[in-house]
Amino acid sequence: MNESILFFTTFILYIISAFFYFSFLFSKKENLARIGFKFAFSGLLIHTVALIWRTVESGHAPFTNMYESLSFFAWSSILAYVIIEFKYKIRKAGPYFMLIVIALMALASSPLMPKEATPLVPALQSYWLWLHVSVTLLGEAFFAVAFITSIMYLVADSREKKGGAAKSKLSADKLDSISYRCIAIGFPLFTLGGLVFGMIWAYKAWGRYWSWDPKETWSLITLFVFALYLHTRVVMGWKGRRSAYVAIIGFLAALFTYFGVNYILSGLHSYA
């Protein structure tokens, strides 16, 4: 037994979870969604053990290269989904959300991602690494849930306006409300982890709080998009389609911050 076996077991459990969630989507049998949730939760538990194992084996945080980061992002996403699913019973979101998690796990499994744990460069040898990356990715995980529920809102709203389906337990209004709650959780986490902790760590590592590094810049852009979402919703009373579009754009900006900056733009974060 080692971390790679635990990771592979987790991957299989997430795939099985997706199978049952999609079976529920087509059959409308609630028990299939409950089974899918149990497999997702089981995967979360084993994934947690895998991350702890990786930490013990490597001697550092389990998100210092892209393989580890993708694995931790997948773990954070499942954790966020389990919390929201337990609270709001958004079972219809399960199939689509599991696809995101499976995609993250598949990328992490790719031969293109080096799996070896290597010694950290000096800038990463800090407890601020734990605070900065873990809190940021957890915030982005809630943005991912909001992304799925926002897309589902647009579909449900169009269907309800056309009279194509009666309102269900997961109506367009409820999906809109869940998206808002997810962003209300994710925004302070992303702000604290990505900006506040990141700036403090940058000062301790490089002697300056801000350097307009590409990742810093795109993190700020992402922050502004979600700040716009919350401002227009709370102050200007925006709801529904306009808010959903902003939430979707915000998550796409977060994805570019996470993936695009690493592979397209070079900077201080290029080793991540």
C-alpha cells in the first residue's frame, strides 16, 4: 500500500460515483443518487488518507507540484460538493460536478505530470505555503460548485419560462440561491488564501508584497469578477441570468489563473 495505490483507488471510486449519478439522472431513481454520494464520500475519505500519506512521505505540503496540486484541488472540490450536497440536496448537480473531479484526477494521472516528490526550492520552504495554497484551492472548489449550479440555473430557467417542466425541488430559483451561497463561501476563502496570505508570504520570501507576477495579476482579476458578482447582487439587486453569467466568467478566470498562467505565462509561480 502506498500513495499511488490510494490515489488510484480514489480515482476509481469517483468514476463509480459518476456512473451512479448519471444513472440517477436518466432513471430518476433517488436511491442511485444516494449510492453515488456514498461512493463520492468514500473516495473523499481515501483521498484524504492519500494526501496525508503523500505529506508524510515527502515531508512537505501535498501541493508543491502540478500532480499534487491537481490531486488537492480534486479533493477540495469533492469536499465542497459533499458539504453543499448534504445541506441543499443538489443531487442533479452530482453527475456534472463529478466530471470536473474526474477530469482533475485524470490530468493528475497523466504521464505528463511528474509524480516524484522532490526537495522544495527555498521560496516554498514556509508554513505560509500551507495557508496560501490550501485556502485558495478550497475557495476555488466552492467556485466550481457555483459554476455547475449557475449553468444548471440557466438551463432550468429557460425550461421553466417555456413551460417545459414543472418546478421541482431543484428549481431555477433554488439553483440561483445555491450559486450565491457557494460564492459567498468561496470569495472570502479565495481572498484570504490567494491575496492576503499570498502577499504576506511574498513579503517574507521576496521582500515585497506585490510584484505584478502573472499569477498575482490573474488572481486579482478573478477576485474582481467575484467581487462584481457579490456587489451587483447585494447592492444592485441582480439575480438570475446576469448573476449566473458573472459566476461562470469568474470560474473560467479562476481556471485560467490555475492552469493558463502555469503553462502559458512565465513568472515567480512557474514552479507551481
